[in-house]
Amino acid sequence: MDPSRIPLFDLADRRLSWIGQRQQLLSQNIANADTPGWRTHDLKPFAEHLARGTGMAPARTDPGHIAPTRPPAGAGKAQTGERAPDGNSVSLDVELAKVADTESAHSLVTGIYQKYLAMFRTASGR
Amino acid sequence: MDLQKALSISARGMNVQTTRLRVIAENLANQDTTGTSPGTQPYRRKTVTFANAVDKSVGAETVKVKKVGRDMGELPLRFDPGHPAADERGYVRVPNVNSFVEVMDLKEAQRSYSANLNVLQVSRGMISRTIEMLR
């Protein structure tokens, strides 16, 4: 069986690569916190990223189903924080909060992944 | 791998903040360095500017020290007729280092350094947790 065809593994794979890329961008922002003219970078939220690529959105098979909820308003917009006189828009606390967010998302993914693997182990009796 | 790049970028960020700290230390150490004879120039405050640069070995945009320049602001005069560098009116040119400005700059460099260190630790934790998935 090809493990990448199990939806959860594929999803975890994409989530981890999204987290890795975001971490790279955030570390660039923080390293350039004193570079004149530097503007912060960030990725679009993962939900938006996912909705573009795959048919992961829930299907409505009955008129009684509630429509999928939209992402919260304003998500994905670049934060329009204040800029320093030298044109730098990095705010260390905002960036560090994002880093903490990314870290907790990462431990969530790895945790779920390991639990899921443990289920396979239980099923195969090892 | 992106997380490995994040590690290198944070390390580069700490590196440039260290250069900034070195320049601040030079300025503070030389805040009383005057000339030794009339007409000679005292120490001028050094400044650091950073720039964003693509690092080929990392494969991503990092940060580098663009230039260590000199503050060409006016040098204050101090009345000290007994000084070897005093002019005929008894005034000495002293360095344009303001220790308050330097100490504030030092605090800011320290804060940026710890932010980079924090990101480095988080990235390292993420890498080791990813490796633990193999168990």
C-alpha cells in the first residue's frame, strides 16, 4: 500500500512543508528586523492554500447540509502594521507570536501523525 | 530543507547583531579618545547598516552587514587649556559619541539577538520532533 495515498499522510506532508516554509520566512523577518526598507513576508493561511489545490472542501450531498464555513474575515491579508522611519515594518513581538503559532501547529501535526501510525501498529498486532 | 535554512538565517541574524555590538563597544571604549596635538582629529563615532542579501550557500535571502561607516556629525568642543590637543583659545575637539545613544542601541541589539536565538531554538525543536517521528 502506498502510504502517500492515505489522505491523512498526504495532508500531514503538505502541512509540514507549509510549516517549514513559513518558519523560513519568519526567520528572515526576524533576521532583517534592523534592515532599512525590509517589509515582512508571510504565507497565506494553510486552509486557503489547501482550498486552492485539492478538493478537500466538504461536499454538500443534501440540501439540508450547512454550507462550509468561510475562513475568518481578513485572514491572509498582509498585516498593515506601522513602519519605522527607515521603511522597516518588522515588529519583533508579532513575528515571535507567529513563530510560536507555527511551532504549536508543528507539534500538533507530528502528534497526530504518530497517533495515526500507532493505530496501524495496533491493527497489525505489533 | 526549509527548517535547516531557517536555522542558517537565524544564525546569520545573530552574526550581524554581534557585529553591531562590537561597533557599539568600540564607540563606548573610544568616547574620550582625542587627538594628541593641536589640529588632530579625535575619534569619530562608527555606525553599522544592514542589508538584505541572497546567500548562495544557504539558498535563501539572509542579512549581512552593509557598511560600517563613520558618523560625520559635528565634533563638540570642550574648554580644556591644559590638554595637549587644545587650540590657541584652549578648546579641544572631543569625539561625537553619546553614551546614552550607544546604550539604547546596545539594548536594541540585545533584543534582536535574543529574538533570533529564540527562533533558532524553536526551529531546532521542530527538526528534532520531526526526526522523532521515525521512532
